[in-house]
Amino acid sequence: MTRGTSPAEPRRWTGADTLALSVLLLAALAVRVWLARQNSGLTMDSPLYVRMAEDLLAHRRGPSPAHHGYPILVAIASLLGPGRELPGRVVSMVASLVLVALLWVVARRRTGPAMALLPASLVAFHPLLAIYGGAIMTESTFLALAFAGVALLDAGRARWGGSLLGASWWVRPEAALVAPLAALFAPLPWRGRMAALLLAACVALPYSLVLRVEQGHWSLTPKSVLVRAPFANARAAEWRLADSTAFADSVGVGARLVRDGGSILRAYPGRLLDQARALVDAWTWPLLLLTALGLALPAGRGPWLAFGVLPLVYPLLSGPADLRFAQLVVPALALPIVSFVSPRGPLRAIARALAVAATLLGVALLW
């Protein structure tokens, strides 16, 4: 691979590709529907997103300590389907399936359709991703948008990739970290990287106008309130609409850093360890071994590595080390496996057999 080129030429799409991807998506859908029928899909944040969607449809202004991208999609879905909860679950379900397809497409560029099923299956059958694929939460939607941008950057489509990464900012603030790093790791010339960053900014920054109208002051994100000293416990971390400090910039970020900077740094090592434990829970040791072996080879690296910075940044914020945040790194951990199974030579069959066995064991341990 030369600098500034795509890692692999596009493979011709065949009927076998369509069959393999269709079977995988149907299986992923079956798992998600089965899990969705066993739980409500509701968390502490879910009523907020439903209320935000209803406010948008009713043209009401209301304080919302969350990004508006997911509620916008829920509002659109509610025009097509009944109920207050089903639209949000459908949006997450569709996004979760899109992510499975994206993993397969990116992996297929490097290793062919058969072995591409390994990383895609890990995303399709990962219990954490499958559960949140039926929940009224933002993670699945963010992953679908951000990873679509990453997939396009990996294919050399700088403008479209940057635009989708910018769109993911409307869903979750992690896009501010993922977008520039994805452009840096992408197999693009420097002009392509600059174009991707420019388009990402052009799509993301208009969101500040939404916040200006809703909150009455300029802001980049309603989540900057998380820059503060860690809460004493998970209960204390729960925001309340009646609490003005639940909204970003009610106390300036600079003032909070001056006040709480020392506490944030002192708590960082322990909170980083909490994030590491959550990551291990979400990606068991056979899969960690496969990922490490894949990252040792150049083909295992790409713009998806940008997601790996998130566990390093979360400890700086006041939110708890919740397991659900670890799922945002799972696709980036799955893709390096393709480099382990794709080398030529006599060891290829052995590597593939080991990868299949480790994948099956890893999924079994996750469940």
C-alpha cells in the first residue's frame, strides 16, 4: 500500500456477496428482535429522547442536556410508526444493522467475503451491541453514522466520509475526537484529509445554531457540563431537568477547569482502570488476543483506530464508567482481525482456523 491510496482495490460484487450479507443481516435482526422482546429498551435517558422528539414535532422549545440528532430521527420515525417508544427502538435497530453491513464491507475490501464474516459476525452477535440495537439510546445511531464516515474515508471518499463524521456530531460529542483522528489514520493524501476535516466541520458546526435557539446562548455541545470533578457516586451523576447545572455552559468550562482541574487529574488513573475493566468485559481475552495480533500487522490499522482514543478520554469526564460506552470501541477492535487471517503462505489456513476458533470462543464468553 502506498501513501495516499486505498488499501485495496474494490472487489467486484457477486451473488455470493449478496447471499452472505443477507444471511448475516437476517441473523443479526433475529438476535436483536429476540432480545428486544425481553426488555423494555428504556434507560434513564430514554424518556429524554422521546420528549425531545415530541418537542421537535410540536415546535416546542425545551431544555435538553443531549444532542438532537437521534431525537430528530425518532421524530421522523414517529411519523411513520405508532407509539411513543417503538419509533426510537426502530431507529436504533436499523442503525445497528447498518453497522453490521459496514463492518462486512470494510473487511471485505481487505480479505474477501468469507473471512469478512468474522469481524462482521462479532458485531452482529455481540450481546451488548445487540441489546442496544433495540434500546431508545444514541449509541447505535452514532456508531452507524461515524463508522459510515470511517468506511468512506477508508475507501478514499474524503468528502462523503467527512460529511458523515460531521453528522455524527449531531448525535454524540465523541465525534469531535473520532473525526480528526479518523482523517489522520485514513489512507488519503493530505489534501483529502483536509477536505474531510473541512466537510466534517461544515456539517457539525451549524448544530451550534440549534443550541443558540433552544438554550438562549452560544454553545458547541450540551455535554460540556461533563467537564467537572467526578461525582461521588452513580446516583449523584444523574442529571435532573430542574437542576440548572445539568445544562452545558451554565457554569463556564474554563471556570470549572480552574475549580476542578486538580480533582480531575487525581481521579484519572483510577477512572482509567474502570474504563479498562469495562473494555475487557466487552471484549474478552480470546478477542483481545486476536485484535492484538491483527494490530501487529499494517493491514490491521486504519481510520477505525480513531475510536480507540475514547476510553482514554472518558476518565477526564464526570460520567460513570458504564459498560455501554465500551460498545463504541467494539467495531474498531473487530476489524484488525482481518489482517491476521489474510496473509499469504502456508500459515494462512492455520491463522484462519485459529481466528474462527477464537471468535467462537469469544462470542460464547461474551454471552
